[in-house]
Amino acid sequence: MRATIISIGDELIHGQCVDTNSAWLSERLTGLGVKVARHITLGDSVEDISTCLKDELTKSQLLVVTGGLGPTLDDVTREAIAGAIDQPLQQDDDALQQIQSFFARRERPMAESNRRQALIPKTCTLIPNRLGTAPGIRFDGRDVILFALPGVPAEMKALVEEFMVPLVRSRIGESCTRSRVLLTYGVSESAIGEQISELMRRGRNPSVGTTASRAIISIRIVARGTNDAEADRLTQQDTEEVRRILGVTVYGEKDETLQSVVGRLLLQSEKTISTAESCTGGLLAKCLTDVPGSSRYFREGYITYSNEAKCKLLGIPEALIEKHGAVSEAVARGMAVGCLTKTGCDFALAITGIAGPGGACPPEKPIGLVFLALASQPAGTIDPVAVKRVLLGDTLTREEVRDRATKAALNLLRLRLLPC
């Protein structure tokens, strides 16, 4: 089954709102074995929507439209559907009663404009919406089914699960598609693409692709089989092969974050961590403590933004900063060691760098230069303080430098915690 997803709304076109519905629908439909061919985003124009629907009704077997079913004059999806299938709008009494009951249960008056939501094209079917006032619309063509759903994510998802999923399964059977997403850090997308190029060959089953977002490279594996067992086997086979090729570059799957993986490793090893930060301003500590249960391993966090704070709180000699500068290997090392000494933790992680965009930066210390340091107990171990110099690039925004510096620090700790 081939599907097209159309999102409606001027707020999407103008960038005032992010379209999360299409992403969710694609993932849900792909899991059911549907091939999503395209995403289309349109503004609140009856003519544009109607023209697009006419075209897509000849190309797709499943057409899913979200948005534009509200009560205001800019909600024109129902009119556009009527125009596309050349059918007049008519009032659906069941829909009107449902809308009236929605307001009555909440003891609120119903605006006259809400009556528009009970209008549907003559040959279409009403999809009742228990969570809101906008019923969905279903149209059954000769070779295509159209679902028009509310734009509110919770309402849309409920209608998909209750009405669309059963229909799709009845048409194509139970899902014979399985997908996995592996997450990597520390290697560029192009380098990963070269390493797993054979797996990414077009026309291959499973299909393998990559996506880059905020320095995290995701590897998606989608397998189709004649039955669920075959799809599971193919997906697992490629998952194991990607992990074999990329090794520790793969840090997790699906929704895992670097901080959640680090937290799990700290718990497993029964180790504790404290942080000392300059340019990231506490972002590293925040990420670590975003993880539920982090109180079992996170102890303290120092935000030593100024040179005075580095000296006062972490015991770094003023002469050291004067000689090497606050953004230097020596100061990063001093921050980590000072933090370790103050807290008595198993690990201390430090960050100092230049986030920009302002300030005078000499050529040897450009914006995006960051030093990371990881100190560990006991002091007599081999390499008790690991320092890493990172050039993140002077084209990044201040937020991006801080985010990537934090991720680099978390990954430094992750690699140390991995079993040998």
C-alpha cells in the first residue's frame, strides 16, 4: 500500500509551528507495512488543497490529511475535499449532536461557528472524535481511501488507532515490517556512510539509511518480510552487522540519549560523577540530572564561569590561568582534578571553551575551541586525567557549541565506562 501524507495550515508554511504529525504518521504507517511515498505541506487555501487532493487521489492508495477541520474560516479542508471529489457539503446530524454534547458535558456554550465542523462532503463518512469537536472525514474512492483528521496531535493519533489502523491491517494483513534505529556519536555521517555503504545499497532489503541531527547520526534499518518472523530476523541481522562494523561509535537505539546511556553505565559500575563547567554554564550537569535516578550517581556540579571562580572553587592557581589562559589543556586538567579533589567522586568531568559569538579570539583559540578533561580515582591509575582538545567550528551558534561540547564530554565519559 502506497501512502501520501498532507499537512494543512498557514502556521506550518510560515514556520510558526513544527509539523510533528507527519513524522508520527510515517513511523506508524511504516510499521504497518505501508510505503509512505511523500509528505506535502500546504497553506489554508481551498484552491491549493483541492488541486493537490485531485492529483494525489490518482497516485496513492492511502491519502492522509491532517489539519484544517476546525471551526474558523481559515479551516478549509472540508471545502477542499468537497471540491476535489465534486460533491456538495451537507450537515451531518450525528456530528452536530456530538459537538453539542462535547460542550454540554463541559457546561460551556457552543459558538455558532462550531456548526461548520458538522459539514462533510455528501459521499464521505463521518469519523467520530471523542477527544475534540472536529470529526474526521473518510472518503472511499475506486482505488484510494482518504482520511482527513484533526491537526491536534492527541486527537489525530486516537482516530488513527481506532479507525485507520484496523482498515490498513484488513487490506494488507498484519505487519510484516520491522524497523530499528541505531544512534552514533563521534564519527561524521559521511564516514559512517562509507563504512556501511554495502548495507545502504539501493534496492536492498532491509533498507538502511542515515540522518544527522545535532551531531547525532541515526542509522535506520527497515526490513520487510513475508511474515513477522522473517522481518525480525532481517532487522536483527543488519543491526548486528552495523554494530560489528561501527563498534563503540554506536551508543544506543531509538530514544536513548548519551546521558541516559552514561547514567546506566555509572549505575552498573557503581561509580559517581561530579562536573566542573565554564562555557557550558551548567548544561552538562543538567543533562546528567535529566535522567531519572541520577541522584544515585551524580554528586555535585560547579559552574566556574569566571577565572576568579575557577581559582576560588576549584583551587586553580592564578598563575596557571595567566600563563595558559582559561581555555587551555592545563586549566581543563586543573578543573577536573580540583573537582575530583573537592567532591571525592569516582569521576570528575570538566569543560572549558569559547562558545562565541563575540569577544576577541586569537587565531590559536578560535570560537568553537573546547577542552574536555576527565579525572578519575584512584590517582595512581594509568592516565588518571584524560584531556581532549576539540575544534567544533567557528560557524556554529553559541547554543550549538555548548550542546556539542556537552555531548563530547558525555561521550568521553561513556567510552571510559565501557567494559574492556
